[in-house]
Amino acid sequence: MNNQRLDFRIIADWIRPESRVLDLGCGDGTLLQTLAQTKGVSGYGIELDDDHVTACISRGINVIQTDLDAGLSEFDDRSFDYIILSLTLQAVKYPERLLREMLRVGTEGIVTFPNFGYWASRVQLLGGRMPVSRALPHQWYDTPNIHLCTLQDFEDLCRKENILVLESEVVDHEHRRRLGLRLFPNLLGEIALYRFRRA
Amino acid sequence: MKAIPPDSVGLVTPARLRVEQPLVLSSGGVLASYDLVYETYGELDHAHSNAVLICHALSGSHHVAGYHSADDAKPGWWEQHVGPGKSIDTRRFFVVACNNIGSCYGSTGPASVNPATGRPYGPDFPMVTVRDWVESQARLADALGITQWAAVVGGSLGGMQALHWAIDYPTRLRHAIIIAAAPKLTAQNIAFNEVARQAILTDPDFHGGRFYDHNTEPRRGLRIARMLGHITYLSDDIMREKFGRDIRGGKLNFDYQVAFEVESYLRYQADTFVGRFDANTYLLMTKALDYFDPARETDGDLSRALARVQAASLVLSFTSDWRFPSARSREIVKALHDNDLDVSYADIKAPHGHDAFLMRIPRYVDIFRAYMERVAVA
């Protein structure tokens, strides 16, 4: 448990046991496997990358290969307790549309994303260059992260979309929590985590 | 005698099961008794828990892997995926492959002798459906002492049988592997089948299906049906890549002999089909495809049709398959997850079209093998 990523542990803490989960952009299935083992959840991962899909199958995780940009139309309303979008929001074409879809298909949504308001990003921007960091390792021209935002930006969008934030956390790039993060989350948090539902 | 590759199951001999218990068919017809020809590879374990059933497609047979004799030019139709160390590893699984009734490869079919008349059934052979095949395969499972398959696997029409197994016998399989299939045919799919059937039915040598009595067969019709089929098995891209507009001999002859390479390919496929396939079987198989629709009894609601399913499933499609495109597999996936069933789905990038399911594509092998690992441990 100790060697697990803190963001995954926070998500696991948030989720009720035995619930039904859809993990959007589930990668190699680590999070779903963690949730299955620690919380007895069931559900599916959605993933586009070929190697990740194979990894999920090897782990015994249900995975459906599809492009999130094509939407969640094949899933019925309220068919899951939680829809998780872990470090993927910034890489989709229509984040706003996807958030709406998440709350159509699931009762609650959980989103994590790299905070563009992190102080080091701000410093690099002040220096005249697009930020490159451990959480955002790509150059502007080859990054899959096309919709970066800060904590405040995300919360603004939630208000506009009538989304109620139930819980939030920030962690640093090593997925640790520190005191400073609680005081100045938008400045010191590298990764933001939100749990929310329809207001 | 040429050497048989070490990753082949090697020389295999078909077996035959005589079933005396009458089979009541979906059509209402009854087969009082019938033969099932099948092959097995690998060893059935003590618990009888490692058996995998492979269902064949339209023109397939029980001869899935290996060679019938050292002189065979070609191995079984799924040699690429079945054998020691392959996707379906015969060192771990006991593989059973059954020839479907209505076929022309040994199981009772239209060319078999009708015990009531002493002559070939021909058009009197009752129409069979995917459900009927599942029923007959269950009799074979009983005879082999297999109460539950580790997995039922199939591509195309074979995948439809795997799906039907999960519906009809929820507790008799742990996994269904449904490859390049669809939950039912579209109007376009049926249209292609109908043209193929018309080619056969209107051939003067068809004789109302009693061509056996005339010592002939509707070769022209069967050839055209096969050529048409092969067009739908390949993608536009792979046809361009394989044949393009390449001209035989490099110049146009201004006649109706083979000019383009693709014509030569289709004629070759047609030539090798005639003589090894029965025209009545072709008619029956295409009808079984057309009629396949497990959601018919639930007002077209596939999710409800799958309500009794318990098996976990792997559904695979191929990006260039336009006969049963990925979207059709997604319909199956949706119906499975609507029922909260364990299901995984992958859309495999492959240029080959529908035929891709027969091929050894590295990514296809990776996923297939990874899933079979799960089947083995469960």
C-alpha cells in the first residue's frame, strides 16, 4: 500500500466499497486493479493506447479500447457510481463536453489533472517560455496536453456547468501531501484531484 | 515429405461422433440422427477444465490446425493461432473443433445420404441456425465429458456461435471470445449473401439442389458466390496493395481473359473452392448468417437478449473490416457491459479486412495470448 501513488490512494479513499467504476484513460489498469483489490470495485477501463490495452488484459482488468474524444454514447445514463478521469482531462479535445458526459453516465466524477498554476510553470512563463516540468514533460509542439488549466480555471468551469465539488486535494509530483500545499494549492500543487457531482 | 514446423500440432486425425438423439431444429425440422466430425489437440486435464471449443466460419471445418498427412499442402485454417506456444496454446488447453451440421466436410449435411430415401438429402436437408449448431456442439461436449468449456472461441460466423453459446448455456462456458463478428447482419450483408445464393440457385446445373443425382454441380454459381465472398473479405487498401491495377503480361489484350491481377486472384479462389465445397452447404451457411439475430426474441434489444449470460468475454475487431466493422463488435460489447458482465474489447489495427481474423498479426497475437492467460488461470 505504501508504494502506491498517493493520487491513487486518495481516489481509493474517496470511493465507496463495492461500487461500479468507469475509468476513462485507464492506462495500464493499475488504478482499477488497486481499486478492485482494496475496495472490491468492479467496472471497466477505457483506453486508446494499444500497449496499455494489452497490459490491462494481462492484469485481468476489463478494458474497452476506444477514443474518449468520441464520447461515452454507448454508456447509459447513471450506469456507474463513479467516472474517473485520471491525468487525461488536459489531453482530450472537448473537456467541457466530457465532464458533462461523465455526470450523465455516473453519479459522481473524479478528475485529476496537472495544475498549470504550479509556481514553476508560472516562473517559466514569466521567463517567456512554455513550462516544461516533471508533471508536464512535453514541449509545446509535441504535447498531448492541449487543454491545460489551473485549479481556479477548473473550479470556474464547475460553477459554469453547475457542478458541485465535493472534495479536492493537491499533491506534488511525487504524489505527496505537504502543509504548504494546503495553504497555497494553486501555487504549490502539481497534481489536482477533484470529486464532484451535479449540483 | 516436408518437415512439419515444431510449433504445429503436427499430424492430426479427425474423429466422428454418431448422435442418435434427435435434434429438433429452430426451423421446426428434426434430424433423427447425425454425425459430428471433429478434431482435438492437446490433453484434457483431470478436472476437465481446460477445454476450448473453436467454432468455424462459413467455409471452415473441424480442421483447425495441423496436417492430415505429411503431403498436405496447407495446414488447418487457424494454424496461425492454434498450436504449441501459439495464441491458443495446445500445451495448456484441450482444443476441440467441430464441423457444423449442414457442412460438407464430414458432419451430416446436404450431401449426406438421407436415411429415409437412401439418396443425398440435397434440398431436403433442413435449414440449420447458429442455435442448432450450439445445440449439436453441446451434445459433442457431453460425449467428451466436458461440462464447462474454459472458452468458446470463434471468428466471423464462429464468433456468433461463441456469443450464442453464452446465451444458451450460461454455465457451460467461462469465457467467450468473439472475433470479427456482429450481433446480426445488416441489409448490406444480407444483400451480398442473396447475390451469392442467386448465382447458385439460377445455375442450370443446380437442378433444384439435386445436382448429385445428375453427377454434376453448379460450378458457375458456386464460383461467382465465392468470388463475391472474397471481395467482402478484403479491404480496398489491401486489394490495392496486393494487386493494384497490375496487368498480366504487361499489356492490354482487349478481350475477356484475365487482364488485371485481381481477376486472376478471384478466379483462382473460385477454382480452388469448386470441388471442395458443396453448393447446398453454401446456401445453408449464408442463410444461417442471415437468420442470426439473438435479439429477435427481445424486440431487438440485444442487452436483454444477453441477460442470462455469465461468461466473461473478449471481443475483437479489425479496423479495416468492412464486412463486420468495429462498430458491430461494439454493439456486442455494449450489450455485455449493460449487463455488468466482464468484457474486454480491442480494435486491432490491420489493413487486411475481414480476413485479418485468420492472420498472425503481432498485436492480435499479443492480446489473444494475454487473454488466454486469463482463461488458463481462472
